[in-house]
Amino acid sequence: MDKIKTLIVDDEYQARKGLHTLLATEPDIEVIGACGNGQQAIDEISRLAPDLVFLDVQMPDKNGFDVLAALDLERAPALVFITAYDQYALKAFEFSALDYLLKPFTDERFRQAVERARRQCRQRQTERLGQQLWRLLEHHQSAARQDEAAPAEPLQRFFIKTGGEVHFAPVDEVDWLEAEGYCTRIHTGKKAHLLRGNLGSFEARLDPKKFTRINRSAIINLSRVQSLKNWFHGECLVVLSNGIELKVSGAYRRRLEHLLERLV
């Protein structure tokens, strides 16, 4: 019996390596490639024609749904989606009867997903699979249109991937955010985490009553402000409750003072 040709798609090297290690224990599965981004996944699926793809949903350039939209769904491979979405978003996968792995997943849950994908590959029910993929894609696109039409809810927590682990940091636990190139570093107590996305993208999603920008490179949690110190040329320093001092540019000082007055 031919082996099931399998492609791994995840933007994290350690995640790709971990999946490869797990799949190496399956004698009827052959890993034929691994991709680190969505566009590469689209190209490799077209070139290699895998039977099965493990597809990460969250990727920076083209996400898993962008990859799905680019495929010929009537000829698409079997797909196991890998996601860190919360339980509400997972209903989209359940609605379409497609399998997913919720990070972090156990070895047992992984084996269950592999067995289900194995049956799907062996039965070759391409018409049914195409219908399931269409349902998932339409559900996602409909939800995306609703999100665009509705006022955005303030960000409640940060999604953090560290090595092979995934956890969430409530925004209220964050002291300040710092721009670092095309990424943003969030500071929580003595810890710091580098996240994808520039500072402006996070600023647009944070509650403006709780967070405010103080210069081109920093946003602070207003509840962490301990005091203000006059500095040079109309600028000042904000002292956070953990002792960190950050410069407040003149253009942002008046707004900061106004917001702090409202908190008193």
C-alpha cells in the first residue's frame, strides 16, 4: 500500500520539527516537505500534490484560510488544521466536520487526528472533502465580513508562543509595550515577550481608556503609572509601578495627563 504523502505547514521551526518527529512514528506516512509560510505552502501543495497537509491557521503572511482559499477545493488534500483559537472559533471547524489540533495538544489527540486523516486519505472521498472545505471557507469569510462591519472589541489577551508552548497573557497584566522593528515586545513584570505585529496594530486594538502611547516607540498601561517627572524641552518621564522610567514626548504629554486625571 502506498504511503500517505504528507506536508507540514507551520511558521515556527520547533513546531515543524515536533510534528515531523511525531509523524516519523507512523509507518504509513511519509513527510515529503515542510513549509514556514502560507505562500510557500500554496506553491508546495501545487508542486508536490500531497495526500495530507498539517496546516497552521495563524501565520504572518498568508494564514491557513488564505492557503485554503487558494486551493482547488475539489482536488484538495486531506487537511488537519493546527490552531490556538479559543473554543468559540473552533465551532467553525466542527461545523464543517473537519479535524483540528488545538495547541498545545497531547500525543493521544495527535494520534486521533492522524487516524481520522488516514481514513479520509484511504477512502478518497474527494467530493465530500471539497464540500466540507467550502463550508469552512464560507463560514470563515462570513465571520470575517461580520467582524469588519461590527465595531471591534478591545483586545482582551495576548497570544504568546514560546518554544513548543502556547499561553495567553491578559492585557491587564501588561505594564507597557515597546516597538521593535516590525514586532512588538510586551513587558509583564520581569518578563518580556516578542510578538508579531507593529506597535500601531496593537494600539488600534487596545482599550484607549486603559492604554495610551507616550512616544513613537512605547505604549503604557495607565494603571501602572506611579508618577511623572519633568524632563527637557517640554518632555517628561513616566515612572511605572515597577520602577521603569519611560520618556513621554511633548506631543503625547497633554493626552497622558488628561487620561491620568480621569483615573483619579
